[in-house]
Amino acid sequence: MNLIELAQVEKRFGRVRALAGINLGFAAGTATHVAGPNGAGKSTLLRVIAGLTRPTRGSVRVFDTDLFRSSGAAQRGRVGYLGAADGLYGELGVRENLEFFARIHGATAAAIARAIDANGLADHAERPVRTLSLGFRRRAGLARMQVAEPELWLLDEPWNGLDAEASESLAEALRAHRDRGCTTLVAAHQGADHASLFDAAITLSAGLLVDAGAAP
């Protein structure tokens, strides 16, 4: 059984069709690159799977649960999503942000420490997020997602703004996540540059699934 199942998923924003009849399954323990040009539907696909955007039509099941039903609320903590916005409070320090999200998710101080260490944030942990460079904000956003230690990662253009060191740190985190038997979907223009991280790749265009198969 796949960890994620989408059947005839359509998403419209007014007259704009962002997703058109998507049928897909993603197995547990795999990493998938979601490719396609701007406006292809990549971000919408991840938000639908995360339970953040309700599809106009079709069904989405994650962990064998419809996240849009009341029974799906308990499963959302198992899903980590990092979009273009980092989801952090600019006036708070990095550690303060992580402590806030840890309380929401019932995460431990040890999980906070692991997230800070994994993203090379030890020297920046007390700085207000608004003072960080774009690259370090992206690191802090990834740390925020990791605090809850979700089994499913959904990352939208995670390499944007990262320097070479941070890019390799992200790659190591993705490898470790997969090695733990967890699942990842990454929407990224740069995905082809990191092909070894992925088991599979799909390509969207104008909301349509135009290709799906093993990673190149």
C-alpha cells in the first residue's frame, strides 16, 4: 500500500486549473523529485498532500487517511511542510521559534537541539530571525519543520537561497530521512542537480502529470 494516494485530484482557483485529474501513488520510504516549469502545479500538489489546500475534486489519502476529514487531524503532525515562506516569527530568535513550535507539537528539548545542530544553526540560535540572511532563514525553516520529527517531508524549492555548505547540509538531511525509512517529496528546479537523492521523479505541466518514473 502506498503512503500517499491521489485519485482524480483536481484543484481550481476560480477559472485557473492548477491540478487536472492527477492519479499518483508514493510508496513509503522513497524520495521523489517533483519537476515542472513555473505554474505547473508543483506547489499546489504539495499543499494538497499536506492537507493545507482542499482539492476541488478527487480524493487524497495520506497514511491511509483523508487529511480533510476530522479523523485526519491526528495524522497531520506526521506531515512536515516547508513552502516558500519559512513560517517563522521574525522578532523571535531561532531557538525561541523552535521552542514555540515544539510546544504546539509536543516535541522535546532534545528534538530542538537536534534540529539546530542538523542545520548548522548553533551560532545563530539566539538571533532574531529577521536579522538572518535568506540562506539561514531557509535553514531555520527546515529546522522548524524537523522539530516535530515528521515521517513525511514536503519541501517546496528548499534549495532557494542556500549556499554550497547549506545545500550539502540539506542533501545530507534528505539522505538521512530516507535512510530512516521515511518519505520525501521535493518540488525543485534544482532537483536534477541532486538526482542521487531521489528514487523517483514526476513532471507536471499546466496542472497535468506528463511523466512519472525512476529518477534519472
